Amino acid sequence: MKIKPLLFTILGVILVVGVLAGIKALQIGALIKHEKTVQIPPEVVTTARAEAQTWESLVTAIGTLEAVQGVTVAAELTGKVTEIAFEPGVFIRAGDLIVQQDITAERAQLRSAEAAVSLARITFERTRKMLATKTVAEANYDNAEAQLKQALAQADMIRATIDKKTIRAPFSGRLGVRQVNLGQIIQENTPIVSLQALDPIFVNFLVPQQQVHQMKTGYTVRITSDALPNGQSVTGTITAVNPEVEVSNRNIRVQATVANPDDRLRPGMFVNVAVLQPEPEPVLAIPATAVLYAPYSDSVFLVEEKKGEGDKQPAGLAVRQQFVRLGEQRGDFVAVLSGLMPEQTVVSTGVFKLRNGQAVIIDNSLAPEFKLAPQPKDG
């Protein structure tokens, strides 16, 4: 008696599930039918052609700036600073006074030495005349000559001391921060100020040993740095290439000389170095914004003619995703090593919103202007 109600319950549940499944199947079928009849509107895109271009062939490296001449001016002798003749950070000419130490005692000694030289010279001249008349012995003449030379040497030694305490610029350049004060007693080798010759300036950089044949004196180098305004660059030439390879890293040290008239480049800065090769490099280039970058592989969307299929899919343009292998990027362009042919049309912007086979309409009225060497606009 209890089995019949249970069977009725099971049959009722099965009936309800069947009805619900049928309703859901009808809904899914209707959606599929509707999707087949609905036509997705084409996407408006901008396009560009894959162009065969000729780029400068470059070897790039990271360089460090070094002054052509640079020293820390220091005291040679102990003495008190009586005059500081420079302002920190100014340009100074070779021979200009930097610091004067106290030379009061040396000046007094020099006057005494010069008097001794004058007396020794008079004695020498008198003895020389007397020797000509045979009124003195040659020994007296030799003694007078030796005393004159000793007096001259003593005076020269005092003058050398005065020169060492009168500290002058050994070459033209820009001074740094002052490190001594007026009235200070400075010892031998006490640093006074940094002096750097900044125009021209050296750029030292390393390249792998396999690129040594691309480094020759006279080759042009282009220097860029965040210290230069508005992305400007300066050019110079390679002036030295080390003849040996560094054993620690198998690199070659190269030195270039670059003009630096505004002193914007300073020793110790790091810069980007590009060595221009004599032979240009042919490449196939597309705008960098045309690439859909992905970890597994980069791709672009080619714009191609599609065949119509009645009213549902009329003829027009559609995109096809094409995987590519990329090379170097310069300015707004990137080189394509494989995957594209010259003159093929690719979508140049907004590639992230496209899918393979999607219909498109080309409108290049608002397409950006792509440049190989874009320049930032002044604010």
C-alpha cells in the first residue's frame, strides 16, 4: 500500500524535470536561432601597411661619462690659507689663481737670497776679470763661480716654494665645491676643490667580444640621457678601442669623445650609447601599436577581403590574427622578423578589442601619425 504513493511521487518529479528540461531546450534553441540571424556590426579600425624601411644599423651599450681631464686640486705644502680666489661651480682658465697660502716668510727669504745672488755675481765678475790679467788663481775663480751657482739655486728653491703655495689651475675647466676656508691651516695633500674639463667629455662603454669588429676609431656614436632636455641627443666619435679583451667578462672597452658645450653632461653620469655602423639595415616595419603582445606569442590583425554567404554574411573586410616574431623597436615602429610580407595591411590601433574573423570598416581619418624619430612637444 505504501509503494503506490512513492511511485506517484517519483513519476511526478520526473514529469516536472522533463517539463523544465524541455522549456530550457526550447529557450536555448531560440537563442541559437536568434544568434544566427543577428549580424554583428563591423568594427571601425585604423590601418597601416607593413613597410620595407632602411634603419640605421646600431650597436647599443650603456656608457659612463668621464672628464677628459679631471683632478682634485690639493695643497703641496703645509700653510695657512690667506686668499680664496674662486667661486664654487665657475669656469676657470688654466693658470688662474685658486688659493693663496701664506708666503710672508718665503718672500723675506727670497729678498735675502736675491741679495746673496747679487753679491755672488759681482764677486764672480770681478774674479773673472782678474783671472784674465793673471792677478788671481784659477781656484779663486772656480770658488766664485760655485758660490754664484749656489746662490742662484737657493733663490730658485724659495721661488719654487712660493709657486707651490700659490695654487693655480693646471688646465681650464669647471670648479666644484670648495673644501677649505680662509685662515685654515692646510696640510700637504689636503683637497681644495675639484676641477673638471667638461668640453669635450669622454664616454666609456663595454661591448661583447663578438662585436669588436663593429668598433673602429672614427665611427659615430649617439648619446642619449635623461640629463638632456626633451629627448635630445649628442653625437661624437670613437677615439680609442682597447686592444685586449677583459678576462673577467670577455668585453672590449671602448672610449668615445663627445662635445659638451653646455656642460649638461657631467662625469659619473650613465648614458645610452648607440654606435652607428656604416651599412644601413633593411627591415620590415609596422606601428608598435599594431601588435597584440602576449606571453606565448605576439600577433597582429591582418585586414583581408571576405567572401559573402548570402544575407547573413555579406562580402566586406574582416581581420585575421597572424602571429609574428618581432625585432628591434625604434620610435613608433617595430621591426617584424617573420610572419608578415611587405605591403600587407594591419590594424594599427585598438587591436585588443578585436577577435579573429571579425568584420571591420577602415577609417583612417583619425589615424595617428607614426614617426621613426618622434619628438616630444614642448609644453
